[in-house]
Amino acid sequence: MQLYSSKMNRKSRYHEELARSILQIYVPDICSHLLLDDIPDLQDPSGAIGIEVVRAVSDGEADAFFYKNLNKTVEEISERGLNKFEKLGAHPIIYKGRLGGAEYPAHWSWEVTLAAIVNKIFILNKGHYHEFEKYGLFVFSKDADCETIDWLKGEIKELQKDVPKKFDFVFIYHEPYRLFVMDLLKDVLEKIDLPENDISKVYQALSSFQDIN
């Protein structure tokens, strides 16, 4: 099966394809037929759902380092490189000898995630996305945790209360092992822990996307 629309180039689509892969594996009931496209990034050809992908991260040097070296081996990064990463205020998470995630300081917190969501709600209501029956938002967030995720769901509902177009589903992905699924139509929140072996295979399968960026 074709993984992306014929009019789209695979270059620079690493995060969109990572989101697509995760959704198809762990939320197959609504995301089993997604293709990479644009406006929004992931689209069901039937028009059932369109999903925008956003990285809720700071644009600092630590982020640039992290995404440049994600899934590389410790040897490829070098001890010097990892030390530099830590000096930038981040703690690398190594899984099976590869950089699989990172922990960041507390001040890189929910305000970054919430700001990204607010921006996408604004864009949705400006009419920039193609028409779909339902809309979803997939957010890469370094700060997703069980204690604050209910608060975030409430904030999203409040933000969308008086706007004509709404995101029906919000997926918050805390790399690399946890996915929160918000079904805002049913007011349901689900936490999905992603098995380390499974998600490691997903990252490895996407190495070709990463390499061409």
C-alpha cells in the first residue's frame, strides 16, 4: 500500500510518518487508512478524518541536537556529543544503545504544548485545512504525564467551546513510550503505553525518512 500521496515528496516528512505509523498500530479503528499529505498532514482518502501533526518543542540547540541524533547509536553520537547535550540542559534516554528519548527541564513545560495546540485551533478555524468529517491533532510533547493530562484535556475543551470547527481527537505523544488519546466527542481519555520492542522497530523502520532530511 502507498504510504503517502503521490503529489508529496518523502523528504522532511519524518515526524508525520512517525505519527502515522504510531496511529495505525495503536489507534487502528479510526486511523487505519491514513496517507501522508498536506493541510492537514495525515488524511484518510475517504474524507473520514484529517490529522495535523505538530511538534510542541522549543526551537533551541538541544532540540536540534536531539532530532539530528534520534535513533543513532551511542558510538555514532560520541560521548562528547552526549556531554554537550547534557550541558544544554537535557538528559538523554538510551535504549538498546541508541538515543530513544530525552528528559528536559521543568520550565519546558505544558505552556509549550498548549501554545502549539492553540495555534492549530486558530488555523483550523481560519479554514486552511481541507474539509473532513472529523479532525485530529497529533502533538509531539516532551511533557506529557498522567498528572497533568486531564488538565490539558479540560483546557482544550474550553478553548474549543465557542469555535465552529473543533479537533475531535487529540493525540499527545510523549516520546518514545507513551501515547495519550483524547476522544473529545465522547469525553474519553486513554493512556497507551507503547512496548519498548515495538516502538523501537517503528523508529528503525523510519530511518530512511530521517536519513534524507
